[in-house]
Amino acid sequence: MTAAESDPDVGLAATGVSRSLGGGLVLDGVSVAPADGSTVGVLGPNGSGKSTLLRVLAGVLKPSAGRVTVDGQDLSDVARRTLAQRVAVVEQHSDTQIPLTVRDVVGLGRVPHRRAWLASSATDEAAIHEALEQTGMTTKASQRWQTLSGGERQRVQIARALAQRPRELLLDEPTNHLDVQHQFELLDLLSSLPVTSVIALHDLNLAAMYCDEIVLLDQGAVVAAGSSADVLTEDLILQVYNVKAEVTTSPEGHPHVRFLRN
Ligand SMILES: Nc1ncnc2c1ncn2[C@@H]1O[C@H](COP(=O)(O)OP(=O)(O)OP(=O)(O)O)[C@@H](O)[C@H]1O
Ligand SMILES: [Mg+2]
């Protein structure tokens, strides 16, 4: 799927979104309309607005200007429960003081689908089971969340989001604690699922390998958006990251970025 096929009236979309925080403009007229089922990478230096954009898309933060819509409907007009049933979020940092097992945490993904007074259904159980399998966390299901390693915690948060069976999945640096095998496994999994994924990433080569579209942010504004070949150019990398790079084409046809030290 390509950026050209994206339509702001289908799925989750931001149109001309601005947002101020602490007196400064953190997002400045950002538009993103992921094509249905595609994987969109949000790149940019620290502080460029990636997490803020994901939080605005999730409805956690309201835009000060512009619109966020699901299927063309303003997010503020969509019931919270409806939104929670279709949009799942994996935050950059997550923690809990409550003593929960891995299975309990993954089960939280089913809460938006359940009536408070009903016990979990066979569908809930199947979704939890599948999400644990997909993230390789089945053998840790009974372990306490607090005793997991950093990468395992991250995989459990991803499992919780998958158990939600969302249509849109917003992930903030989901690979930052993962070893190289699990980075590939996660991105392979996201590409294979019929889910629209918006992923904040720092690894330009992972983005090039897995993203259908890349949105490059700098100081809250979109500097470039499109295919990895359009966005991951030597000029744009120098402009945005202030680092010289050599970009070649991998045997698979993706841009490959090699950073050059002076
Ligand atoms: N509540 C707040 N008050 C003031 N400034 C804020 C607030 N929240 C975020 N910011 C600022 O907004 C900017 C964008 O933050 P954001 O977390 O979106 O960046 P990011 O691109 O996700 O960065 P990183 O790569 O470090 O995760 C930063 O300069 C940050 O300091
Ligand atoms: Mg961030």
C-alpha cells in the first residue's frame, strides 16, 4: 500500500494538527493519514514531537488546531469505549506498581470489549492466548510483571495491545529494549497483521525495511513524508539530524543508511 492510497476519511487521520505544551508549539500543522492496513514510521530527533503526535492520534491530548478523525468523524465525537475498542497504544514508557502477572497485563487489552459485570469470554481467552504466542511470552504468563526484563516488559505491553485486536495500533519506540531478533519478529508481525500501525522509531534502517510510509518530523513539523526512498536521503538526514550519511540501496530494494563520522 502506498501513501497515495491514503484517505483521511478512512481510519485514523490527523489533518493540520498543532499542539502547544508548556507555552511552546510542539506540533505545527501535522497531517498524517495512514492507508488502511499500512505501517507508517514516525521519525525525527529527540523532542521533534513523535510521542506528542501519537498521543494526539490516541485522543490522549487534544489538538489546539486541526482535526483528528476516525473514519472521518472527529475524535471528540467518538465514544471513549468505541475508540478503546479499535485503537491500541503502546507508550514509550510504561510502569505499574500493582502486582500483576503477565497474563493479567495482557488481559487488560480485553477490558474495552467486556461489560464490567461479565466474566471473560472464550473470545477474550483466545485473544490473550494468541497475543502471548505472537510475542513469545506464553512461557512467562504466570510471572509477575515487575520481575520481567526491560525487553520482556515491552513485549508484554505489545501483547496487551494485540489482545485488544485493534484496527489501529500506535507504538512509541516499541523496539528500543528489544534484541535484534525480537526487533525483526515484532516488525514482521506488525507487517503481517491486518492492522494499521503508526510507529515512532529511531532506527532509520528498520524504518526503511518495514514501513510503507515514513513521516519525518523536525521541531514539530513534517519535513518530508512518503516512501523510504523519498524520505531517507543524505540531504534530509544531514538537515534534520545534523549527521552525514551515505545512503545506498539494499539488495531487497530498501534504502540503507550508513552514518559517517567526520
Ligand atoms: N507537558 C509538557 N510541557 C512542556 N513541554 C513539553 C511537554 N510535553 C512535551 N513537551 C516538549 O515537547 C517536545 C516534543 O516532545 P515529544 O515527547 O513529543 O518528543 P519525541 O519526538 O517523542 O522525542 P524522543 O525521541 O526523545 O522520544 C519536547 O521538546 C518536549 O520537551
Ligand atoms: Mg518520544
